[in-house]
Amino acid sequence: MPARSDTLHAILIFIVGFVASCGFIMARGGFSSDLGGDPDEAAHAVTALMVSDYVTEGLGQQPMQFAKTYYADFPRVALGHYPPLYYVLAAPFLMALPEVSVLLVLQAFFLASLSALTYLMGRRLLSPGLALLAGLSTMAIPVALKLTLHVMSDILFAVFCLWAALLWAGFLRAPSMRRSLLWGCVAAGAILTKGSGVGLCLLPPLSTLLARQWRLLLSPSWWCAALPVAVLAGPWMLYSTKISKEGMTQLSPIQYFLEAVPYHLKAMPELFGWPLTILTVMGLIYGIKAGYKQKILSFEAASLTGMAIGVIAVLLLVPVGLSTRYMLTLVPVVVIIAAYGMNAIPWPSRTSHIGKPLLLAVFICVPLIRDGVPQKEVLGFTTAVIKSGMPKIGDPKRNWLVASDPRGEGAIIAAATFHCLQRSPALLRIYRGSKELGSSDWMGRNYKQAFTQVGELLEHLDKVQVSRVFVDLSVPPKRQSPHERLLLQALQSAESRWQLQIDQPITRRPAETGRLLVYQRKTTDSANPSH
């Protein structure tokens, strides 16, 4: 168990981190931006809102049927492609206040928790000053700052992974059935947040081996750690296996490994900067030498190493695609090892307690100085939705169609979902152009255009009774799908049936702008623009 002073320091770090993270989100555009900063962002937000709506509006209905109906109206529900725990944790807060800002405050909460856990882990391996800086610096790494501005599950996943490492170190020190089962519950939480949490299955055997605690293999408590994982996460893993495969690349593990290794080696200095990367390598070498001399690793070092190896194994072998945000889970590992590497630097003993943390702080700030502080600036999508007018309770159900890339479609659908006055039964149904006018798998592969003629496309809009069409011209022309170009051509050629209602400026990211056109059907609906 951590000393009482360490616990108090961790609580203080959490409070400071939470306040600072909320301020950062406000200052860098998180609260004012639309949900279009990442293709998955809208999916996480809409799915969390769906779970909240089920509790408040759908109890008594069959859950799967409720989800299917919700998806038909607001097609950014991603339950199945992503595990449910993030949405289950977010739903109670959305029940109290169904606003996107609530989800961003949760991101601040998760990042502050990660910072506090990093301090607690670091305190067992580092001096007080370096442990404190390691904890606080978790919030200064660009990938962590960027994810704080987005509604994503990566930070929560990193919290579960580091928490699992800390708990298993406690189990190695004082084995008990309670500690074993608690670790299993936290590991199951990681898997139920992101499927890559299966990498934690390597943590117990590897750390037990590294800490030379082989006798624990004869203890029932060691083996019972897997019980909560099997009971809590096992059923979901079996259910979602087929769905999850749709989100993977078509590369074999070996092919993916050969691509992933150079990608992550290059990403390391890009994310952390060369000074911190070199210091991390120094820390690894220094730690290996110390472990070789002592013939054993400390329980925390062994547990942290086991967690890191499990995470890296998933990054390099499971073909889910390459993204630097998946490396967030390694941020606490990197900053702790880098701080440990400061011990390899000769330093006057009288000033080491101040000088080493200051030098480490400088190294941590290098990426921020080089690339600037992350900012989110996605604007215009929500404004276009509000200008289009949301149906009022008692109005007939409206049908809209949105044509954009995944980010644009997601931003519009999410804005409409959160602003819809009634979602069950819904007053609005939104069709995605990528699904209604074309087809592809979850990863956008095997694309096929559904219509090739203007007349056919217009007839289909009539058939599904679409009253408004959103055409996103902020997508660079090279990334526009054929159905998007045909749709714009069809609407422009049918002036007797469709009129341009809104020409909305769009900002996708700083210095990347464009236009979003909203067309309205020329029917009785056009007499009332609020519809």
C-alpha cells in the first residue's frame, strides 16, 4: 500500500490535473468545437448518448432492438465495434446533462487520474521530485493533450492499464485472493474499454517471472486473477469477435509487424522528442544493468515492464491500423523510465533534487516547443444543423441525408443527435451518404457506388422522402467519393425540386477551411424554413 503522504500527494496531483485539464480544454477549443476532430469521435459520443437514452427512455424494451432503431435514426452508434464500458460510465453523466461538454469534462477527469496513478507508480521507483514531475508530465505529452480535446476512450483505457500494473505490483508484494480478484476486475475493465486490453494477459506471467516469484504459480490466488476477466470480459469478447474483425486491416500478423515496427520507431521521437526518447533508452539500459546486478527486479518495475510488453505486443501484432494515439498507454511508462534514466546522468549531489527534475521538465517540453500546443478547431457543422431547424415535438418525422467523409458525417450526425428534442421515438432520421449512396466495410474498403445516374439518385431521394441534404465541400476534392460528386451534380441540376438553403463556412482544423451546402426540398416544407 502507498504511504499516506503519497496518497495525499496523488489526490493533490489529481485535483491540480483536473482543473488544469478543464482549463486546457476550454482554452484550446475543446468545448467550442464540433465532434469532427477524429472519425471515431462522433461514434463514441452518440453511442454514450444512446446508452443514456436507453436508461431514461428505453427500459422495458429489448436492448438490441432499441440499439438497432437508434442506429437507423442516428447512424453513428458503434457498440459492437467498440466495447461498452466507456459508454456505461459516461451514460449517468449524460442522463443528468446531455451535452458534449460533459464528455469532455470526463476526459479531463480520466487524464488527471492517469497523472495521479503515474505518480503513485513512479514514487516506488523514483525520488519524490522525479515522481512528482513524472506524474504531472503525463498531462504535457502532446498525444495526451490532443486526446483530452476529443471524445475518445483511449485515456480511460490507459488508466485501466496503469491501474492494473499498480495493483499487480501490490499482489506480488503481498499475495491475497482479494488483490488477485481486484486485478482481474480492473483488467476486465480495460478489455471492456478497448479490445487491445487483452495485452494485459501477459502482465501476470511476465512480471512474476521478472520478479522471480515463481512460487506464486502454486498459489490458487495467482490463477484466480483470470476469473473476473473470463466472467466479465469473456462473453463480450466472444460476442464481438466477428464485428471486431471488420475494423482490422487485411494484413497478416507478420505483414502488419513489418509495417508497425518502423512506424512506431519513427513515431517515438515525433511524439516525445529526441531528448526524452534518448533519456528513455538510457533509463532502459540503466535499469537492465541494475536488474542484472541485483538478479531481480522490484515488484513495480516487473509489473510495469509486463504491462508495457503486453501493450507493445498488441501494437505490433494486432492489425487494427497504425495511429500514434494507440501509444498513449505507453506515456506513463516512457516518462517513468525517462525519469529513472536521470540517475545515469552525473550530477552534483547537492543540487540533484532540483536540477534533475528541471532538466527532465525541459526535455518533456521539447515537443510542445517544436510543434506547438495541440488545438482543436472544428467549426460550422453544428451551426448548419441548428440553422436547418430541428423538428419540434408533434411534428412529422424528418429525413435528412449527409454526404461527407467519416469526420464530416459524424460531426453532423452527432450535432443533430444531441440537439434533437426527442430521440426515442426519434423526430429525425439521418441517412449517411457513404451507406445510402455507396457501400463499403467499416474500414472503407471495397467501396461501390450505388447510383451512377443523376435521375436514379434523385428518384432515390424521393423514395426515402429526404427533405434536407448536407453536402460537405470542405472535404478536399481528392478525398471526395464519386457519390458525393454525383449528389451535388444532381441537386444543382434539379432546381425545380431542390434549393440551396444554407452555405455554411466550415473549419476542419486550424487553417483548413471549406463550405457545407444544405439543400432543402421544394415542397410545403420550404414554406417554413424552421423545418
